[in-house]
Amino acid sequence: MSPVPKKKTSKSRQGRRRAHLAVATPNLVVCPQCRSPRPTHQACPVCGTYRGREVLDVAARTARRAGRQ
């Protein structure tokens, strides 16, 4: 037989145990090129630049998405 809890865990005790399990909000920074908010250490989804270089072809991505719909 597997172990069984001796007493019911109350809602307050359960909540206190889960107090540190909240999902953190993502840190956003302002893109220096287009001034839109973007996640840190990631390429900007609006203009496709990262650290001053263009790394994503945004026009091709939007055209591909428009073709899907």
C-alpha cells in the first residue's frame, strides 16, 4: 500500500506552500531600432534586429504568414 496523508491540507497551508510558484513576468527592453518592447537577449520580432544587426527577414515572415491564412 502506498502512504496516505494523515490529515487534509488546508487551503491556506496549500497556498503558503505554493507562494513561490508564481510565473515571473518577462523582462522587456526597448528596441533601439524601432522603439518597440522586446524580450531581453532575443531578436526584435518587429524589425528583426539583434545587437545592431539584422538577423530576421521580417518581410518574408509576414508574407509567409499571410499566405497561410
